[in-house]
Amino acid sequence: AQDDQKVADELNRRANEEAQRRAEEEARQKFEEEAYRKAEEEAQRKTLEAREHAEAAARKTAEAEAKQMGEALERKKKEEAARRKVEEEDRKKREEEGRKQLESRMADQARQQTKMMSLQAYAQALKVAWSDAEMGKEEEAIVRTVRTALGVTSDEHIGLEQEIQLELYLEAIVTGWKDGHITPEDSERLDVMREKFKISADEHLRMEKQVRSEILRQRA
């Protein structure tokens, strides 16, 4: 949900930036059109003045000036059209790059989320298979099928299996010490699990100390 919100915020921010850019472009365009209009009116005025001049030389000079201004305006319009075309192409290019980057991030997030869900599902399958500290051939086949279907790598499998075994062993210690002492049956079960899960004596003592301290804290 937070990732979706981030994506939505990013899209809103880009939309606001684009709206602001377009507003600025429209304002600048209106200003330039007004300038062009005034310049054209000035050129027309000079043309009328030239026609009204009695002497041919003055008329030719005014007409020449009006022609130069018209040519300058035409060049300016062509330059502005070319500039706008380049800016529009750049804008579209930036939008396309931004879209691709956003799609890439969303795809990465989706892959990461899918991978996380796959590992969680596989961890649950491992926990069920190792729940009695013994994985039979049928359970092993099921786990292997789940692992292949979810695309779990060898390193991921080893890491998850160790985590699940430690988690199950800790749960067994908690169950054994829930009454404040451990029975011979519980002790024997822990010995079997410790051997199956290859848990060291130091690790066992650390976990048992942790459980007993928590029990004492809760009873205090």
C-alpha cells in the first residue's frame, strides 16, 4: 500500500509540474503573440505612411523598412516554431523516460513482493514438513515440488530451513518449560530435535536461557 501511494504521489507531482509548465508556456505564447501583433501593426502603419509620402524616395524607404520588419517577423515566427518543436520533442522524450523508469520501479517492486510471498509460503511448507523433527520421503517430495514451483534457490532453501529449524526448536523449548521445569520426555524430544537440526550445545543453552528468563519475567 505504501509503494502504491508513493507511485500515486509521483504521478501527481509530475502532473502538477506538467500543468505548471503548460501554463507558463501559454502565458509566454500570449505575450509573444501580442508583441507580434503590435509589430505587425507598426509595420502596417509605416506602410501607410510610406504610401502617403509625396516623394518617391521617402515612400521607398518606408516600404523597405516595412518589408524588412515583415521579413524579420517571419524569421522570428519560424525560429519560434522550430524552438517549440524542439521543446515538445524534449518534453515527450522526458515523459517517455519517466514512464519507463516508473514502470521499471513498479515491476521491481512487484517482483520483490512476489519473491517475499514465495519465500513466506515456502517457509510455511518447511515448518509443516519439519514440525515433528522428521521429514519423510513424501514430505521431502512435497517440499521439493513447492520449492521448484516457487523458484526458491539453493541458498534461500538452506537459509530458510535453518531459520525454521531454530524456530521449531525454540517453540519446543518454550513448550517444555511452560510449567517452570522440563520433563524427561520433553528433554528426550529436545535431544532428538537437536541432533536432527544439528543445533550446538552453546546454541541450545543460549535459547534455553532466553526462554527461562522470559518465563521468570512473566511470573514476576
